[in-house]
Amino acid sequence: MRRVFAIAVNTFRETIRDRVLGVIVLFALGMIIASLWLASISLNQQARMMKDFGLVAVTFFGLVVAVFVAASLVHKEVEKRTVFVLFSKPVGRTEFIWGKFLGLAATMLVVLAGMGLFLFLLTLVVAKQASGWLLVATALIYLQLLVVMAVTVFFSTVTSAILASVLGISVFVAGQLSHNVLSLSRLGSGVALKAASWIVYVLIPNLSAVDIKPTVVGEASASWASIAAWAGYLVAYIVVVVLAASWVFRRKEF
């Protein structure tokens, strides 16, 4: 655990100082500020527009950080040949993968916390509404992005950084639509179709199950028991995917 912590701290310091990460955060804050303009052209829906557009901006730029930084974590160390220095010491490949993932998870936590608090204060000052739901929604967005990070790290151990980024984004999009898979299975009566639908439904993380944007803007009420259950499923999904990435990386030849 001490070696995992050391790698995680080093990864956190490396990624948090990255200029690209700073630019992405600035763009995210700019998008949130742009919600002021959208709010100004709305008809008595200023707070709703700010919340909706702001959470979309947080999700989008958080996804950019999660995918493109996670895809380069392993490849950067291999290209710089620093992995040979690490593995010449008593550091296992599993510890390396977990340390990298946890370090990036800490970076993502700082980024999303900053954007979420900024959006909360912006809504409070401009729309005169102190919505704690924004912070809850940001926390659940963080959980979704952790899943995407884990999947991207897994793909980065078996393919190139660019392809891993594309696959990570694809999993995010599929995760937003996975709840439609079972609906499509009802169109047919075949057992094979239903079985395949359930397999896809289990393998693709149901990210939309913990999306409470409709609750934040007042369009629907949230089922917290269901959200808690799905959140537990996503945490387990993250652990399994990172373990799979560690297993693949242990068998990788340099």
C-alpha cells in the first residue's frame, strides 16, 4: 500500500501541474460563465438554464480530462522508459496500475470539486438560489467519470493512447444509452436476443442510472434507493476493470 500511495501522489502532482489540464479547467469555467448569457435570454427560467448548462459543461470537460489524461498515463511511462526504473525496484505492475489510477482519481476529484463549487456559487450569486443538488449531481458525475477512467486505463494497456481515448468516449456514450438495450429486447421474442441484451446491459456500465440532472432542474424526482444500488454497482465495476487492467499489464512484454 505504501508503494501504491507513493505512485498515486507522484501521478497526482504530475497531472495537476499539466498545462493542458489547466486550459481544460479554464474552458470549463468559461462554459459555466456562458450559462449567464443563456439564462439572460430565458423566460423566468434563469436558474434552471444555469444549472442544466453548467452540469453539461462540467460533464463534458470532466470527460475530456478523464479520457485523454487516462489514455496517456501508461503510454507516457513506457515511452519515457521510466517503467524500467520503477520495475527494477520492489514495485509490482499491479501496484503501478492502481497507483496511476488513484492518482488520476485524486486529480479528477480536485477538478470536479472546483467546477462544482464554482457553479454552485455562480447560481447562488446570479440566480439567488442555493441548490445543494448541484453538489450532489457533481459527485455522481465524478463517479461516472471514474468508470470511464478505469475503462480507458484498461484499453490503454492493450492498444494505443488514441484508440483508448476513442473507446473510452464510446463507453461513456454507450453508458448513457445502456438503459435502452432492454427496451430494444422487448421488440423481439427470441430468447437469444433477450440473453444478448442482458449481457450487453451488464457489461456496459449504466451511467444514466446515477444521472440526477432532471432532479436538479426540477423535471423529475430521484429514487435514492435505486441510485445507491447503481452507485454500488459502478464502484464494483471500477474495481473489476482496474483489476483486469492490472492482470493484462502484468502479462505485457516491453
